[in-house]
Amino acid sequence: MNNTRLFLWMALFAVGYLLWQAWQNDYNAPQPRPAQSAPASLADGSEAIDDDVPTMPSDMEPLPPEGSSAAVDTSVAARAPTPIIEVETDLLSLRIDTRGGDVLSADLKRYPQEAGSDKPVVRLLDNDPAHWFVAQSGLVSAKAAAPSHQSVFTAERTRYVLEAGSDQLEVPLTWTDPSGITVEKVFLFHRGDYVIRQRQTVRNESGSPWSGRPYTQIQRGPPPPKKGGFSITDPQQFSFVGASWYSPEEKFEKLAFDDFNDEPLKRNIRGGWAAMLQHYFFVAWIPAAQGDVSYSTAVMGSETSPRYMLRLQDPAFSVPTGQSVSTESRLYIGPKQQERLNDIAPGLGLALDYGLVRLFAEPLFRYVLNPLHKLTGNWGWAIILTTILLKILLYPLAAAQYRSMAKLRMVQPRMEALKQRYGDDKQKYNQAMMELYQKEKINPAGGCLPLLPQMFLFIALYWVLIESVEMRHAPFMGWLTNLTAHDPYFVLPVLNALTMWLTQKMTPPPAGMDPMQQKILQYMPLAFSVIMIFFPAGLVLYWTVNGALGILQQWWITRQAMNKAKPVS
């Protein structure tokens, strides 16, 4: 089979697959319905929990339901402005509200929004109503006072900084009720870590046992609308934005915002986590592994301004009078770093959603590209070395392919004679050709075998380039300052067209091709280079280097085969 035609089929397959993904995102999503509360919720939107029926506060209704015995802080109803705590670590810049200890904003200090510029950096959490995305936590109790994410805490300071030479920073918040219940909520930060440990300690001096249940939740508004049109390099076309969770039994699952009403989550999970995903970054609550945790989703707010909530409710616990009990959970706010996520929690690496190509994309990054990047310090050279390794691995198949093509070139005169002899009798002509191929041991389909692995690598590398935060904004050299964006000067697509043109010239034309088909085939390199304009530069770099190495292989193997082959009579 002709190499150039295989290149074209490969491109059409890849582009068709990407177009199908975009169509699924744009046109196959269910139409949004009016916002509603999750199942098993009370009339005012608060959700029933457990045997003693402690109730969850609703953000749309600040007060607990009428008749609840839970104590209410009067400042909650007033919604007066509360002090904001600023926290600076080596990786994060956060704002924590003393109301509930909500994490209102989180800036990722090592990830600028645009390539080539240090600022502004990516803001992952944000309490701006237009980009609402916050992490919250609290306690609920059916019969005693408990601070929810709407209760006001006090703090010793309004600014905390992880100083040089220090590996840990503690940010304590305190809530006290006149009944004798005191809750200390402490955020623990560690140098070089995107994981925030949260410890809630309940001290009971009320004179009677206290029982309650901790919860954590993430709320966010709808993502920004997708840009018009279709762009292969636009991650919004393909990257998943929505809720996800992990359980040891069902593994990784996800729920798009459009499906929150139709398929709400309501499940008990032990040893899992829950997250809100977006391109390159995510926020996740990771509860303690002990006991069953109730996972649920809900849509709050109005139809025009919905807020999507993902909530985790930990098992209930009791605090005898005169004693204190602590519970812990972890909050991850950061990038989808492939090497570290699974060390934080089982299955957390699945938050990097490669979709259907995970089987190829994850090993490609983990075992090939990443080690080569550590060796070279440059993702462009890592891609080139990956291409060379693939060529070495596939050399036996390529050698068989090019030897077969050399023999095919040598029998071209005899094939032309067969064409003249049988004229328009296609059946006899094809039968005579197959006999000739068998006699001379020519495999006309031999070119398919080396290209099949290259096709899978092509698609896997595409997803690695658009999903791996490690390769985000990765420069190569010269004008290639961002391998995850298209070549700004179209140099690589032009070089790729030249490699295809040379490959075409070195490849014998398929038997029986009429002049019109040959003419169309001559324009394939140009068509393919136009397609490549829209692909990430790193992908075009791979395919261009792959084509150049293929030309060298083809020249060398064909030359050796022609010198050794006997003239075909």
C-alpha cells in the first residue's frame, strides 16, 4: 500500500476522531433543565443526613429549617462582611474567609495563564460571582451547636506566610458557642505540596455528650462558554469540565454539569475522593479512609445562575463531655501532575482524563516522554528521541516494507506489460498481478504494518500534548516557544509537506492507478500540511521527524535491496 495514501488516511482518521469528540461536546449534550435540589432533600433545600437527622445548611437559605434544634449563629443571617485571611506558600496564594473557613480563591504561583509571561497566574478557586468556584467545610449536629460553612470563626491574624527555612505553616480558626462547644479548624500547609490538610477539633465543655457529622463540599458556577468554531488546538473542545469521583469498586467516574439534574450522585463510598475537574487543574476533597462517606451532587441557585455542588459527608462521631475529638480531611488545589497524584490518594491520577486513549497515552508519557525529558531537560528533544526509539523498534517491519517496495519498483515494467495485455479486463489483470506478487515474494500491503503503531502514537501524543500539565507552554527552540500550540510561522507544516513529497517520489505508484488519481495523489502533501497547521507544534514535530527518518530508512534499505536483488525476468 502506498505510504502517502496511508499518511492521508491516518490524518483523516485522527481529524475525524477529534471532530467526533467536538460534536459530542457541542451537540450531544442534554439540554439544561431548571435547577433543582438533589434527591432526598427537605422542602427548603436542606438535605437530610442520618439517623438523628442533622440538617445541612443551604447556601440559598442561610438559616437551618424551621423547627431544627441546631443552634444558629445570628451573624449568619445578617451576612455581614467577615475578615479574610491571606495565605502565602511557595506554591499557592489563597484567601480564606473566616465565615466557615471557606477557601475563596487560590492562585497557582508557578502556572502563568499565558506562555512567555509570568503574570497573571492561574486562579483556580475564585469567589467572583462570574467565576464562582469555592471549597467549603463544616460540621452539623441534630441536637447541639455546630459550625457550618456559614458560621463565623475568629483568627489571630489576617495574613500567614510560609517563611524561608520553614516546611510547615498552620492557619488556625476558632468557633465558640455559649453552650460550651468549641471547634478549632486548622489548615496545615507544607512546602512543595498542593495538598492542604484540614483538622477539625471539637472540645466539649457543655456538660452533655456532643454528636455530629463533618462534611466537605465544592461549589462552582458553570464554565465559560466555548469559543465559536472548531479548533484542534483549543483544549475547551475536548477537555472535560465537571464533577468526578473515585471508589475502589467502580474506579473513576465523572458527571458533566448538564447531567447534574438527570443523573445526580447519591452513594456511600469508602476510600475514595471527589473533585471538580477542568483543563490541566482540579480541586479535590479527600476524606479519611475510615468508614463510609456519603457522596452527593446538587444544583443550587437559579436556572440562569446555577451553582453545582459536590458534597461529601463523613461518618458521625461523638465527643463525651470534658473531652475533645479531631477529624481530618485533605484538600487538593493544583495541577494534574501525573507522577505525584497516585501517591496522594489511590486513583487520584485518573483525574488526568485521557479518555479512550488512556491505554496508550499514559504509558507514553510515564515510561517514554517523561524519562527522556528528565534526560534532556526539553520536551521537544524528548519528542524527537521518542520518534527515534519508535523507528528503531519498528526497523524490522520497515525493512520488510522497503524491500518489498524495491522489488515492486523492479517489476514495474512487467506490471505495465500485464496492463497492456489484459486491457480493461480487471479480473484477469488483478489475478495476473497477484500471481506475480507471489512469485517475486512481494507484499503490497506491507506498508501498513509499520504505520499502525505510528497512528496510535500520533493520537496518544496529541492527547498527551493537550492534557499533560507538564507539557503546558513547553518551549523547544527558536520560534517554537509553545509545543502545545500551533506553529506560529508554519515552518513545521511546510517541512512536513516536503518530507511527504520526497516520500511520494521515492515510492512506486500503486498498480492500476489512472492518471487522474495520480494527479490527485500529487497534491496530498499539500493537503496534509494544511491539516497540520491546526495541530499542536509538538505533534507536527513528531510527524516531521518521523517522515525525515522514514526517508533515510527508505533510501538506505532500498539501496541495499536493489544492490542485492537479482534482475527480475
